[in-house]
Amino acid sequence: MRLKTPFIALATAGVMTLAACGGSGGSGGDSGDSGVDRDKLGDTGDAQDAEREGPVEIEGAKKGGTVKVLSVNGLNTMDPAEAYYVNTASILTGLVTRSLTQYAYDEESGQMTLIPDLATGLGTPNEDFTEWKFTIRKGAKFENGKEITADDVKFGMLRAMDRKAFPDGPAFANDYFEGGADYKGPYSGKSTDFDAIEVDGDTLTIKMSTPFPDMPYWGTFPAMGPVPEGPASTPEKYRQHPLASGPYKFAQYNPEKNLTLVRNQAWDPKTDPGRTQYPEKYVFDVQVESAKIDQILLADQGEGQTTMTYDDVLGADFRKFSNDHKDRLVIGGQPCTYYWGLDYRKVTDKLVREAVAWAYPYKDAILAGGNIDGVTRLSDASALMPPGTPGRKEYTAVEGHEPGTTDPAKAKALLEEAGAMDYELKFLFANDDPNGVAQKDVIVAALEEAGFKATPIATTTAELSEKRSDPDSDLNVRSSGWCSDWPAGSSWFPPVMQSTNLDEEGLGANYSVFSEPEVDDRIKEILQMPLEEQPEAWGDLDETIAKEYLPAIVTSYTGTAQAHGSKVNGHNIDIGYGMPTWKGIWVS
Amino acid sequence: MSQPPIATETLGSFSEDPAPGDAPTSKKKNGNVAKSPTQIALTRLRKDRVALVCGTIVLLLVVLGVFAPLITHLLDIHEKQEPGLPGLTELLEYDGFPAIGPPYYPFTWEHPLGIAPQTGYDNLARLLYGVRTSLLVSTLATVLSTLIGVTIGLMAGFARGWPDRILSFIIDLFLSFPFLLGALCLAPIITSRFSADVDKLGRAQLLALVGVLVVFGWMSLARLVRGQVLSLREREFIQSALVIGVPTRRILFKELLPNLVAPIVVAVSLMLPAYVAAEAGLSFLGIGLTGIPSLGQTINVAYGYFDAYSLYLWAPVIVVMVLVVALNLLGDSIRDAFDPKTRR
């Protein structure tokens, strides 16, 4: 799942701690079995089950009870068209809104399986994936009892294509649907005329501008769900109360403070192959301090027994959880990669870029950032695509460089060879975040030891992402991260490594400001390739880019370590989001 | 972190001095006949055991702070991550807890108070530098706000009429301005202004912190001095000085100021601990110092470890507490010593 830029920015700075810690005892501690399983990190798996039908029943699960969910991060907009943060998107799709397709957790493999949701199957493409047909199932209802029709789904899609009304939402529909780039949307464009989506009875036909084999994955997004047309779904109102089509509906919602979900009586389990409705209600309390959340969960008293969090436990408390409360600690992967994007326009010498790869203090930076080495961050990272992504190859970007190791002498030698001793590297850090400052200190120390001149530029947590995405800011290194939207290279290379029009679009997610016509062409070529050949082609491209150009130094992969009270059951990690598997939670 | 409270009840006044009009400067040559109020106060202080103990503690902390670089050098401990020192991977375990010393390993002389989780800083070095920063900030702020407060108070009290009203209005204006809000607004401005040079940013933050403390700290002293001047102004020795045409400057500095020494000393001695606490508080909130070691900042990062690694949290907390309590008690003793109304 793609995390939008602000989220990553904050995560990097340590404020949004969803993706924040990491570590498997690489550094002398043995985290052995408590560490995250590296091979399954971003492995949402390519498992699909187009035939699955509801209702879902969990053996031994009881009905009733209230689940309290705590987090330090706010819940901003809850409009399905705009929910593009891992927390909002995961809560909406898991509990409140339905989409064309959905993921279900597979207990055995620990992976996610793509299954139908409102559509009766996973869609039928034409030969070259330029047209997709979905049949909307009968019997699914909104919380107000109205039957969900194909027209509602179409309107939901059109709505989400309104880039001006929902600037922060995902834009895949605009990018891939035929005419999507020019369509202004029902609010900004005041028009619902959009020929690429056709409704015929209960069948939706979507025409694509380019082949789009990943449509069933895009179909899992809340933006690909039904929204009734009318005054109730104007952006201002709907973000306060999206109409529920899933098992829970909004009872009370104060943006950035709390959210109460109660059972949606109109939801029929027979129509839903993925979700369940065991707890009476969910109470989300956000902007609670991380240390407090950990203490509540460690104590496991009273209400704490039915409490859970989707934040990572703090480094200070991880050991206690893993020693004494192992059964209540849930560790899993997240399909994210953090990297140091070296500005391709400014750091032009490849030897210098290789020197950075030798000089960067991978493990030290993980520790200084407050992460748990081997659990919430993994330092042995090389490929841009995280482990588990289909087609991914293990390779070493710089010859002889073991991923995650630092060798200042080698870096110095390379700098000397390039005639670039005291090469200046300018990068941002958040001065008001102790983690950011500590991380900056170790990076500066390591770079200077390797013969670089490190110039950290101070900024605030609030301004960091804006400064970083300004192509003209006086930086030559941008630290950032990216999480895949779905397990495929197509969710990595077009956004992260394809050149952008800097004047019009800015950097986008291409933080290395990487631009090589050859790579651009290759990306376009791969997108046109037959589906079964794509994964390997992406894996090759990953290696080619790193070995030939090295525009980014991959610094770490991520995992997550969450905790829950002793009465919460079914809390696993949805590796697509790095969030809890909401669909299987019940209270004992 | 509110404004330094300088309680009005601390105002020792000399109006009940048995010899009215006898300015302390006009010391009689014959020492055994009369002592200046300051001398009396010092004699009293010397007999006060609380004052002696607190004075010793404060002196000790001052020495530790002043000689922090020397002490850390002698012990070979470092307050910062520097090239050439062992990397974090050697100091810390996978979850950021120290791999040397407390809480999981035995005591070591290499790091007498252990090392900080996550950053690997030596706790003792951070503590010493923190004390140094605390004392530096609070002393600077105290000196500056005393200067400003006394000057404005003297002018307002002596001027009468419009100037007094304007100055009093300014005092009230600054009193009504929310202190925390000002500090909160200033922090990001400073950061963006000095973003390119981290060393300069550190100095700018230090000065800005002193500035904030001074801007919101001088008013109570100014009010206090103004009140004192208002009453002294009508006394005979001032009146006669005016009549014989003594220049205003001379009246202010030679006639009035010496009579104000006691309330000023008292106010200063109570301002100092308030500033120490305010510095720690602001740094705890993340709007004070970030680049420089500071006790408040250490407490801020350490409070999550209260259970797992309590030494890390308690060491700076106890030092701040001891420093503030010692300064406060010393201030109380000074007030008592200067107050002619207390007879012990």
C-alpha cells in the first residue's frame, strides 16, 4: 500500500510511529525468534481466491464486547476517497466501507489473500488488460438499508477521481482509467459524465488508457467503493460520516481525537466473504502518548485487557513485551523501504554515491532513531522492492558491500579515487524531534569519519516533508521511504524511479530526482508486458538501476511490533498495510 | 514554567530602620558602632545552617558545571557522538538498551552513571553539561532581567506623571502576554532562521531561551523596585537631595539604589531557581534547547524508561530537584537575613 508522502515524512521523523521501529538482534542482542521474518516482510503474497463466499465464521469466537484501540497518530480525514494513510485506509476497508475486492488474512501462511468484496469475483479483464468487468453482488446494503448498486460504485469511483476536492487521495484511477487525467470530478468539474466506466445493470465495465493488470489490487482501496450520489456525500459531510457498507458504522467521530464504531445492522454477513462482526463496538482513541499506551497494555488490567494498538511498541518496552507477554505481542512485516535519495542532478559522480553506501551508518541510524533493530527496521536492505515482492532479487548494489555494513575506509578510498574528498552532503533533520536529532548525530559522525563533509539542515517536524519535496531546496540528499500499494514492481518503479516534470508536478515520490530516459522507457515497456513476465522484469530493473546508476541508498526495510490486551483475539498483522487484521478480531 | 514568582511578601523594607535617612553608603568609619544592612544580613546568613548547607550544594553544582569539560575529559567520557568513538552498535543492543552498564549489565567505571539508551551518550557527561547549561541560562537570564527590571523600575518610580504611566503600562502589557505561547511561537522561527548552520542554531537557541526568559521575567522586579522608589522618593534624604540640586543620576544611583539592595538581592535569589526550573520545563516541552545537553531534554527522552532503566530518568530529575530546592532555600534564607522584621 502506498503511503502518501506526508505520512512517510512523519514516520521518518518519528512522529507517526506506525512504521517506526526495527531490529532483530543483529547488534549482539539475540532477538532470534522474536525478530520479524525477513522473507515475509512485504509478502502480501500473490494468493488469490476469486471463489470465496461469505459468511465468515471464526471457530470459538464470541460475540460482544468493546475493543478499545489506542494510537499516538491522529485519524484525519475518513473520507474513502481520501483515506490514503495506512491507518485510515485500513480501518475503513477492514470495518466500515466495502470495495470491489478485499484482502483476507491467511492464518497458515501469514499472508494476505485477494478475495472478492462487492464484486462477485476478482474482475474479468480482456486480453491486454485494457478493459475490466466487475459484477456487483446482490443483497449488499448501506447502513441506511438501501441496496448498493453498480451506480453507487461508479459514483464512488468518480468522486475519488476529483483531484481538487481530494488532493491527498490516491490517483491511480486518474492515471490508468481512460480519460482519467482530464476528468475533473463531480465537485470540481460538476459532471458525472465519464465514459470509461460503464454501468449495465449490475455490471461495471472500466476501460483503461494503458494495460492495468493490477486492477483487482487497486479495487481493494476504499476509493473503489460505493458512495450514494446526493447531498449527503459532499466532501465536507462525508469525511465526517462515510456511509457504512461494512459490518460497522460511525456512531461518533471527532477528527484527530476519537472514533466510535457500532454494529451496522444492515450489513449481511452472507454477502461478505471477508469481514466479521464479533465485537459490539470499537472505540478508537488517538493522540494518546506512546509511553502511556505501552503501560496500559503491559499492565493488562480492566479495560486494558480489551485494548489494542496498531502503533509499534517503544524500544523501551519491547523487551518486556517479548520476555513476559509474548502472547500479546504481534510482530509482522510491512512492505516499506527507507532510502537515502541522492539528488541525481547534484551528486553526479557514481563513485561518490558508492562511497555514501559504504559510509552510511545503517545500524547506528536505526538505533538512534528509536527503532528496534531486526523487528521494526531491518538493516540488511539492498533492493528497492522489499522482500516478498514478486520478482524481487537479492543483490548487492555496490560491489563487495554487504548490505547494512559500514566501512569508512572503503568510502574514503572511493572518495579519493573520485577526487572528491570532503564532499558536502546536505540533508534535512527535524530539530524538535529527539529521535531526529540523535539520528542526525550518528549520521554526521559516520559521514565525517568517511571523509565527507556533512551539513545537516535543521527544520521542524511540521515543515520537513514540504521542504523535502521542494525540488529547488538546497539539499543533495533526501531521506525518505515508500510503501507499496500492492505486491508488484508496478507500485515501486513508476512512482519512485520514473522521471517527473519538476516544474509541473514537482518531485512526486522520486526523491532522488532520478531521470534516465533509458529507465523511463524500460518502465513503460514493462508495464506493457504480459503479466507473468512482469515480476522478473521488475526484479531485473531493480538490480540494473542500483548497479548502473545507484540513485538511492536503501537503508532499511520495516516491520511492525504491536501489542494487545489478553482478551483481544485475532490480532495479526495485515502485511499489506502493517496494520491489524481488523476482519478477524473478537473479544473473549 | 510559569513566570518566576517573586512574591511581594519578600520585600524587606528599610522603612522601619531605626535611623531613617541613613543611607548605607554613608558608612561610619567607626565600624563597631553601625553596620550596613548588607553586613548585618551576611552575619545572619553565616549563622544560618540551612543557608550554609544550601550554599555549599549550589557552590558544588556550580563548580561541577563550570568544570564540566575538564571533568569529562579526565574521566574520558563524552557528551556527544564524535568520530572515532565506538559506534552505537557496540554500545547498544538491538532494542536500544545499553550493552554496557545498567540496567542489564554490571556497573562500570567507564560510564559511572551508565549510558543513555538509543543514543549511547554517557549519562554523567550529559548530566554535567546539563547542569552547566542550566546554570548558564539561569544566570544570564537573571542578570539581564535584573538589569532591565531595576532600570525600568527606577525610572518609573522616580519619574512621576506620564513617563511613569507609560512605563507602568508597558510592565502590565508584558505581564499580560502569555509566556508559554511566546516561547512556543519562537522555537520554530529560530529553527528556520538558523537552519543551515547547526552550531549557530545551538547558540541561537540558547540566546533565544535566555531572551524569552528575560522578556517574560523582568516585570515583577520592575514593579517591586517601582513600589520601593515611590515610597523612598518622599523620604527626607531624597527630598533634601532634590532641594540642594543633586543631579538625578546621582540621586538614582547613589541615594536610591543602595536602599534597594535588599529587595533586589532577595528577588534575584528567588529568580534563579525559577529560571532553572523554567529552562528544564521548556526543554522538556521541546521548545527550549535541542542541540545542547540540557537536563529538561534528558528528562523528556528518559521518562519512557522510568520502569526499565530508572537510573537514566532519576539522575537528571534529582539533580534538577536538588538544584532548585537548594537555590530556593538559599533564597529564603537570604530574604530572612535581609528582612529587618525577622528576628531570630
